[in-house]
Amino acid sequence: MQITETVNENLRREFRITVARNDLDARLSTKLEDMKGQVNLKGFRPGKVPVAHLRKTYGKSMMGEIVQETVAEVSQKAVADRSLRPAMSPSIRFEGEVEKVLDGKEDLIFTMGVDLMPDFTLADASQISLVRPVADVTDDMVMDSLKRLASQQRTYEPKGDGADAQDGDQLVIDFIGRIDGVAFEGGAAENAELVIGSGSFIPGFEDQLKGAKAGDSRTVAVTFPAEYPAERLAGKAAEFSVSVKEVRRGVDAEVDDTLATKLGLDSLDRLKEAARSQLVAEYARASRAHLKRALLDALDERHSFDLPSGMVEAEFGQIWKQVEQDLKSGNLAEEDKGKSEDELKAEFRKIAERRVRLGLVLSEFGRGNNVQVTQEELNRAVVAQARQYPGQEARIFEFYRNNPDAVAQLRAPIFEDKVVDFLCGQVKISDQSVARDDLFKDPEELAKQLKAN
């Protein structure tokens, strides 16, 4: 085996590594010998299959496993022997034809690239002072929450003869849709219930039924959205023949013991307690989000060091992929519209650099203070993911068992939150009361407001 350093630039190292084909063949022979006593093949007594036959049958596939194992082993050795601290998993680039390596005809030659952790001094967290916005949960807020719950339990009753449909009213309708005069599959229904203003039908459909009365017939002309899930209908113009059978008005439930019982609680007082607890938790999450943003801003201001280029490029690539999707779909943020591609790339590269820098800073704080993600915490995260796919839980569990990278993606946000919680116990925090609406403002907007005060 030969390891030659080819690049030594700042935080980047590259090595050209050669593993002789004879070494690979020796590893294969050892595996085949171990396999010999365990394989039962038709025509051979147990444990008596010739190694030459095993090599012919399984050699190439096993060589693929050997190459993977060798690359991982040699890469780790190259890093460990030089006491390097990788900032991310090494990149591997093979030379020559891999097929010839698997056939045992050529040496294994590959380049390993490593981005290294930069050396930097962590800021003293105890010298950081932060403001945490907080809002009290008042009785009026609890009652507003209960009223919203009551509106969700709304029932509908006949509005009366000759009453016309307005926003919030429910219609009972029969309809049939046609494209170019031909009825299409899924475009008809009887006794369908439609609430005007709910946005549950195709855009424009509900508006054309305002003012309708029981017994009316209307022709509704609409165009299916370009992004409509059924591709055969997307962007198509259609006409619906609609018969209005009944117009109903909405009746909100009363905020009383009956509402509490409907929601699974035994009294209105218990419902008020539950609503208050939910609001307290909701406000606490919002306060923590603002505090976390303030902490990250403070850490970003206090750390400046060279960044591993590979990490920055990987982060920027992910961000820019989303930006390109937003550009195509017209969902680009209002403040970014009108900017050139070069301007956007420059701005989002700064965001990528900030994310990488803060990731490294939080990683070092966590490493230096022995912040760990437990197996129990990971298990809870996997269960939470599985619950999002009812009926497919077993497949989700299997996926995470077989995908270490996917588990690492679950571990990262848990680790970050634990480090943030640790640091929040080190910094100086002063609470500042704000209005409820302010608590749910954009973090940057609220931060400016708090500084101004």
C-alpha cells in the first residue's frame, strides 16, 4: 500500500492511495477460505466446495465488498496516522476502471480528499448577554382560544327558503364537470357539502356560487391550476353544471361543558386548563426560538476563522438547489425578487458560510462539554418519523436501521438543540415582556424592536 500526499493547502488535504491487486487478492482468498466451511452448494459435500469454484461464483461480488472495506480502512488509517481532524467525511475519487479492479486485473488507486477542522478559540459564553422576549397568557387569550375551538366544532342548519349563499355558508350540491364538453373521471358528485370561502374546491369555483339559492342551477367555469395533482387535468379549462339543493348557515358551538365533553374533557374548567397549558407551551417555544436566534447571532459575531471549502460548497449547493426551485415556481421571497443571479449567489453563499461556521462552533462547544445524543433520544426521533407514515412504520424503522447517514440527519438537530440548551445555561439572559403578536414576529424584526427599546 502506498499513500502519497498530493495537496496540502490551508484546511484541505488530498492523498493518492494505491493498494496492490495482490493485496486485494490475498484478502479475497482469506474471505473465501472462511466462507468455504459455511457454504452448501448442490453437487458438493458440506464444507468441501473448492475455493476455485467459490472464487468463480462469488469472487467479483466479494471483491466489491473488499474494495469498500479497504477504502474505508485505508482512509481511516491515513487520517489517524497524521492526527488529522476531518470536518466531514472524506471524499473518494477512483482512478482507472473499477471493473478491472474487481476482476483482479489492476491495482486499486483512488484519491482521498479531507477537509480539516479549523483551529479557533471558543468565545466565553458567560460574557454573552441576551434578551428573551416573553408574553403572559391572559384569561382573554384563553377565551379566544376556546372560541376558535368552538368554531371548529361548528354545525350547519338550514338557512331557510329563498336565502342566498354568502361567505361561511354551506351548500349541498350535485355537480358534474366537463372538459371540451366531455365529462371526466372524478368530476361529479351528489350531495357534496361545500363551505363558501373554505378554499376546498378549485380556485374560482366557490366565488361563482355566492348568492345561489336552493333550487338554483349554475354553470361554473374554472381552470385547473397548473400544479394540480392530477396531471391529466392540470391547466385545463372546465365547466361544472351545479345544482344547489340546500343553503345552510354555520352555528358555532357554545363555550361550555358540552364543548369540553365533545373534546374529551369532563368540564369547562378542565378545558380552560388545557387551553392555557397549550398556550403557555406555544409561547415558550416562540420565546426559545427568539433566544436561540439571538444566541446564534452572538456566536457568529464572536467567531471568525477559515472555513473548510468542501463544507461551504456542500451547504451552498443545498441552499441554491432550493433557490432554483423557488425561482422556477415563482415562490422566491419578496425581498429577493429583482436581484441578479450573481447577487443571489453572493447572499446565499454568506448564509452557507454562517451555517457552517455556527455548526463548527456548536460542535466544538458540544465536544468540549461532553454533550451527547443518547440512543433513547434517537429512538424517540425515529418513532416520531414513523408516526408521520401510518401503516408504514415497519418500513421506516427498517430504513433507519440500514441507513447510518439518515440516522446522522436525525442526530444533528437533536445535538444542536442540546448544545443550545447548554449554552443558554451559561449566558446571561434577561426576560423582556412583549405583546403576544410581537412574540410571533420574524426574529430579525423583533430583534430590531428590542434593541430600539
